[in-house]
Amino acid sequence: MRFLAILWDEDEEPDGNVQHIAEHGLLIEDVEFVLENPTSEGTSKSSGRPCCFGFTPDGDYVIVVYELVDEGIIYPVTAHEVPEP
């Protein structure tokens, strides 16, 4: 996947994407690793947003759902562990 930047909300933002992925047991580093090393890409069935799948450095298989903010800039909306295909 090609992108120039990943937008993250402030850690303290209660409704931000950092807090949201933390609720699913993931860190920024996990999500960025999957975005940089996806095993597949697609579209989220629930939101219609683009998504990718891949393994975190610890070996968990996750989906990362994101929005395209601008050319090459993405905003991770959510990420969570899913069963491997």
C-alpha cells in the first residue's frame, strides 16, 4: 500500500483513533506495521471504507479500516483482530 502519511489523533482524545484501536488491544505501531505490510486489501463490509489485512509484529491477524483523506494521506478509523482466512 502506498501512502505518504498516517493521521493520528492525540493520545488523550477520548473519541480519537488512538483510543479506539487501544480499546481493541492494538497500538499505533501495530496498525502502522499492517498498513505498511498488508497481506490483502479490500472494502469494509460494514462501513464501505477501504481496508487492509495483515499481521502485527506479534503475529496477530488484523483488519485496519481507514479513510483516504487526501492523495497519499490516510486516517485509520478502526482496527481489530480477525480470524485468518
